Amino acid sequence: MASTSEKATPLFPEASISASATAAAGGAEVWTTADNNDPMAPQLKKDGPLMKPIVDDSITNSSATTHPSSTPKGPGGTLPSMLRVQTRHPLDPLTAAEISVAVATVRAAGSTPEVRDSMRFIEVGLVEPPKNVVALADAYFFPPFQPSLLLRTKGGPAIPSKLPPRQARLIVYNKKSNETSIWIVELSEVHAVTRGGHHRGKVISSNVVPNVQPPMDAVEYAECEAVVKEYPPFREAMKKRGIEDLDLVMVDPWCVGYHSEADAPNRRLAKPLIFCRTESDCPMENGYARPVEGIHVLVDIQNMVVLEFEDRKLVPLPPPDPLRNYTAGETRGGVDRSDVKPLQIVQPDGPSFRVDGHFVQWQKWNFRIGFTPREGLVIYSVAYVDGSRGRRPVAHRLSFVEMVVPYGDPNDPHYRKNAFDAGEDGLGKNAHSLKKGCDCLGFIKYFDAHFTNFTGGVETIENCVCLHEEDHGILWKHQDWRTGLAEVRRSRRLTVSFICTVANYEYGFFWHFYQDGKIEAEVKLTGILSLGALQPGEVRKFGTTIAPGLYAPVHQHFFVARMDMAVDCKPGEAYNQVVEVNVKVEEPGKHNPHNNAFYAEEKLLKTELEAMRDCNPSAARHWIIRNTRTVNRTGQLTGYKLMPGSNCLPLARAEAKFLRRAAFLKHNLWVTPYSPDEKFPGGEFPNQNPRVGEGLATWVKQNRPLEETDIVLWLALSMLHFSSAISMQCHVIL
């Protein structure tokens, strides 16, 4: 390969910048073990024998670090530009310092002090670079250095001395003007805040987005609750229900959705639900078990004023019941189980995975971990190292990009409950810190997450993402009946997960990687039901009575997974297609004389409109993402099978108002060619969105070809919540 020169044609023109590289310095990552308090379990120490410390992600400027042993030879045996370790991989989440720089840059660009004071920062996230820049980074700038990722070109590519600067994308809400704008900031120079706060960024672009409302923020939730509690008619309504202590009252603001022109985004609106606890000194009391029904409140959360209030119906509060709380059993008049013996998870030699920054390697798998305020966990650059075939890409990017929870009760206020938990709130911004109680066992690697708050400060969720191994039962077993000899293989899987709370519900998102090459996405639902109150003796058709005076309205949970696939495709290749497979029963006749014959029938999905598909378990329907240029050892095209779990479509009628914003739920599977601007199936701003079918349902009308391209799959997983059970799960397997 030729070194960079004026005569050489750069492989990545936008990355060909002459500058000195930077290197990370100092610090070590933190590893912990959750060992059920086992005093005999080994402890990981940063300087101990079980785990070698890895360079931290602090931002410094220093000389480039070279790795001559890893440096590939160019044409004629000459050395190209040395492989350089840079500070931040292009796909690494923004650091706290980078977020501070981005916010300060945008605030400084405000035209007047009034504009700057009115800025509220909804979201600050990484601008993900083009795929070719990611390939360049993985090939020459970041361990384990994989030059084979780049396609070979005549004369060899010109390798730049530095990657393009990272960029941040900010969603900014102007509280005074009610305008939403999107800013792109180049993070040209960033130093840690502890070094005196020196920073420099450059505004690349800023655009006002008309006729939208951005997601709501926790600060707005708190202010809305305070405003409602201070509203005299509301206080009077509480007195009518025997509630004197307003500290017991819980006001949960919900986005209004879009049901009519009254919900148009020219106003920023919330329609709260009301609940009431029984004890002010019990922080673990389940206030959601006592809904206050019959009260209609509409709040302008831009100006924090109550616009509408009506006490429509007096419904008795459900009676106090300590058994509904979620503290330990003995504090509720019950008894916790005492016959479960301790189960210890011990890995005496430490974990089998290796982590370098956000790069993970385990059992032939390798990928990068990312995190965004909206999606939460993102898995990048998934590949499998397959012996002599080397690194085989599987997917460029995997994440859950939207959630919709439509309720099936036509009664007020439940018919308005159609939450878009990612687009209206943010799954990542509502993630838990696992520092105060881990949900994983064994040796654990944690990843922190950094976000901006409403006023532009930086907040850190410590131990936000959990990485650990799990025993998963039997992978394979056979016993020879003649010899009595048996062979068995245990299954081990690597799990990456995070958990978030959106109002009453908890959602756990898990990506499992298996030794047999399988990938499984799993969502676990738990937390607290959103309930309704009943009149004495009343029974609701559209819900389940779960306690005296209390019922759970029927509803569905939809989770949309976006899978940007790259099956056996190196960067720059677009050789994937999607095939649908259905099991067919052979017609009676000479090919089926015993009436027992069935077979798998394949159909190539050639265009976007052809690829709007639904699950069909009676035909064992599944889909295969194939590479059109690569074959396996039997001569068949290689591919990954997409196997949806239990699923269903929306149970509402086609005229239901929430389907205006959630047209992407009308089919289980959608397939599109990759486009960097197509990220969210309902559009970027579903909050109070008046536009019908924005997003995926509109994009596919182009009916773009899919026969050999860069494929993106959109799969809607669903869970029907028809009973009082609160712990559920849904999953999909690749």
C-alpha cells in the first residue's frame, strides 16, 4: 500500500487530514464480581493476576503509538503510514467532556442572551460516521488492527494520518419560542473539564425543525407535577376524595399523542395521570395501586400552566392494601420464601471475554458497544472469526429504535394511553445505574453512560450497561445406545444488557451471543402495571380485575428492532438479499402418495413493497438474509436466519388514532436499503406528530430494489398484556 502523498488518491477523501495522531493515556477499567456475597469467590483487582488493566478513555493529547508488529506491508514490501492508536473510536459514545464541549459551543452560538437562556437540551448524541470511516478506523487506527477489512485496490489505498474529528448532534428546545432545532457540532478540540474546562467546538450546521415537539424531559415531569398540585381546583378535587396531604399524590405526565387538531405541536402539552399513596414515610409504597380516576387535566408544559381541568366523575380510591407494595414480604404482612439455598456463580480464572475500551471479544465473536439517549444499548460491527475464513461480518448495527404501548380500554383516560417510550421519553435517558443492585451474576464488566440534562449539564449513569457470561444449559448431547457412551457440551452465552424505567414499567433489553453462532435479542417486561379504579361491584370488559376496586386495562407492547445487516460483506460491499421461507404441504398425487410430504418454499423479496411481511407460525415462516456472492462448503449461499418469537399485530381497528403515528406496526417485518437518514420507524419526533404514516410506512413507498444491496431489517416484536402477570418477555433469534 502506498503512503499518503499528494499524488496518491485517498481511499477516504474526507478522512485524509494531515495531523498528528493522539493516544489514550492513564487509568484502568473497572471490573467487579457479583458473587452472592460468597467469601470464597475470587476478587478481581486492577493490578491482580486475573485481568490485565486496559487503557482508560480519558482524553489527552500525546504522541502517536505505533505497533510495528501489526503494521501491514505495502507494495514492494514498503511500510505505509504507521498504525496509530487514537483516543476515541468513531463509534464510541460521547464522553462527558465531549458533551460539555457540544453544549457550550451551541450555547455560545446563541444570537442573544435571551436565546441562550431559553435553550433546553433534549439530547446530545454521537454523529455516527459513514461506514467507510469506521472500516478505516478498525483497519489502521484501533486494536486489534484489521487491514483485511478494506477492499484491495490497485496501487493500494492512501492511509491518512488521522481520522476525521468526531461530531455531536444536539436536539435543542427553545422554551421561550417553542421551537426545536438540530445542531451539528465538530468536536475539534476537547480537554477534560478537570484541566480548567478548556474546550473548543465548531458549529457545522443548525436548523429549526418546524411543526414538531421533542421528547419530554424529567425536569418537565417534576415541574408539571408541582404545577398541578398547586392548582386550586385540583386541590379541591383531592379534598373531595379525602386526600388532604398532597405529598401523597403522584402526578405522572403523559404525552398527549395526537388525536385531533387540539393536540397539534404548536403547543407543548401533557395529560397527567393521578395516583395516591397511603403513607408519606414509606418510600417503597406502590402508589400506582391507587389510581385517582375521573379527573381530566391538560398542562401547557412550555409555560407550565394548567390549560384545562375537569372533575368529571367521583370514583372511590381503591382501599389501602400493604400486600400491593413491593417491599420485603414481612413488611407487607406476608412471608418471603426462605427455602431457597444460595446459588454461587464462580469463575475462578476470570471471564472468557476481553474488553478494550468498547471493543469486546468472546468465543470468536467481536463487536463494539454503544449507547444513545434514545435507543439505549447499541451493538456495532458484529463479526464472527471463522477459522481459515477469518473475520466474517454479520451486522453493522443492532438496536431497538422504538417502543409503542397502545391500550385497548375505550374508557377515559386509558384510550389516550399510547406511549412511544423511545421517541417521547428516551430508553437510554431512563436507564438504571446497576451500582445500587446488580441484575447480573458472575464476573461483570460495566460501562457508564453520559447524557445531558435539560439545562445542559452532564449526568453520568454509572454501571449502566452490564456485560457478563452465562451458563445456558445443554448446547449438544448424544448417547450411543450400543456403547452406552455419551457426549455433552455445555452452552455458554455472552450477554450485554441494560434496564430502564419509564414511569411504572421496567424494560430489560438483552443481546445474547452464543457459541453456535446464534444471536438472540430479548426484552423482559417487569415493574408495575398502569391501573384503573372501579366503582363498587363494577367489572370492566376491557381489563382484568386484580384486587378490590382495581383493574388492569388490556394493552400491547411493541418493540421495534432495527438490524443493519452485513452478512459476509466487507465494508463497501452490498451483497445481501432477503428470502422468505414458508413450509408447504405437498398436494396429493404422485409426489405425495402417502400424504405426508411437506417442503420449504423460498421466495426472494425483490422490493420494499414486497418485503412488508407478517409472521405466520402455521407455515413456520422465517426469513434468511443471504450473501449473493459467498457460498458454504456445500455450495449454498451463506446467510443468517431471522426467527421471530411469538408475535401479533395491533389488535386495534385500522382507524385507531395511535396508528396515524405508528403505521410501522401494521406489519411485523419491513426491509429497506440502508439510508443514513432512516433511523426511526415513526420519524424522529413522534410526540404530538400530526403527520400520518411518517417514517417507515412512507419510506417504503419508493419501492426501492432489495435484490443485492445493503439491507436493513425492521422487526416489530409484540407482547399482549391481558392478565395481571407483570413479568413477561419477547425475543427474536438470528
